[in-house]
Amino acid sequence: MLPLVVLAALTLAAPAATVGARADVEVMVLGVFHMSNPGHDLHNQQVPDVLLPEQQTQLAAVARSLARFRPTRVDVEWDRQTVEERYPKFLNGTLPPSRNEVVQLGFRLAQLTGAKVTGIDEDGDFPYAQVQAWADAHGRRQELDEMDAAVAQSVKEQSAALTRGGIAGELRLLNQPARIARAHGLYRRLLGFGNGSEQPGVDLNTAWAQRNFRICARLAQEVKPGDRVIVMFGSGHAFLLRQCVAEMPGWKLVEPIPFLPRR
């Protein structure tokens, strides 16, 4: 750990942001839902086939609305190699049909705006089974199940928003700052699951934070002054990615809701 005097010196050496000055980098963190129904989460929303004409019309409207941000980069939840392999095929029409949100929204938006599209995802552990085992061993399973039920209810709310307001309606719901903070609060509650040297709640929070820091590090290592970036990831990542962006000197966090259509 750096001594306080060193930290103070580094802080003083950093360029101060001028009030009202334009940020060096503007970043919109757009939380999305998984459109291809991959079933990788603890609770999975069932989404209508986004290749159908109605959903394609909605996706085109969302992309046009997001294009008003004038992004220079679109960073997505795939690794770099996969994006570099598939995006050229998307552009020349040889990519097989894909329901994945990276293709349906990320690639679509990059093509529409001419923005560079980059994969910045990082794999990571999510040791939830250890939390469950600890809860079972210490009579806390009912409490954990109640938290789990709250997540299931949240997924139902997402489905209702999709039915009521289409793809844009669900995106508007997912990107409400208060909802993002409330969802992340469940991670913090998991810190109560553990004792002594056995800390599965800490381990889960640490693993999740590390993955998101690694994603944000890739973003930081890629951007250049003047970039306007849309970072498009599953909504569960939104809190930590927003925090990382908001705390980065010279960067401005841009809220996505004003750039989303009503329907």
C-alpha cells in the first residue's frame, strides 16, 4: 500500500478538471439483456425471437436513437478475437444469423455510426455455490432463498417491461440508476454470509469485482482522448462499470436513457 504522502503527491500531480470543461473521454454504460436466451445466469429471462420482423424493427429504432450519441467506439461483451473474427463477416453479409445482443445491437450500431467495435470482455469466477453451501451449513438458506426470490421478481419485471414497451422499454428499465444500485445491493448483502476465515460472500464479491475491473482496465487501455464510447454489457455489470467510469479522471459518465426511444 502506498504511503499517504505518496498518494497525496500523485493526486496533486494529476491534471485538475476544469469546471465546465469538456471531458477527455465520454462513456455511456448501456446495460442490456441477453437476447439469445443462453441460460447462463442464475435467473434467465425468456426473450422473443429477435430475428422476427417486429423485433428487428425495434432494434433498428434503438440503434438509430443511440446513434445520436455519435459514438467513436462500441465496446461489447465478447472477447477481442471473437469480435475481430465475426464483425467483418457481419459487414459483408456472411455471418450466420445470430440472436446475440452483440450482433443485434452492438454490431448494428457500429455499422450505422462507423464506430470501431471492440470486444473487452474478461472471464471470471462466480462462486455462488460456495455461498449456498455455507448458508446450508449455518441455517441461513431461507435468507439466501429470499434474496434469490427478489432476483426472480426482478426478472419478471424485465419481462413485463419488454411486453409493455418493447426492447426499448426494457432497456429503459434496466438503465435506471436507482434500479442498478438496488440490484447491486444484493451483492453487498452477501458479505453477511461467512464467519472467521470462511468468507464465501467476500470471495464472491471479490471475484465479481475483479472481473469488472479487468473489463474496465481493457476499456482504459483502449480509449483515446476525444473518444465517445458505448460500453454494452449485461445489466448486472452496470453498477461496477459505471462506478469505474465515473471515478476515472478526465472521463464523463453519460446516462443512456435520454438516448433510448420510448418504444
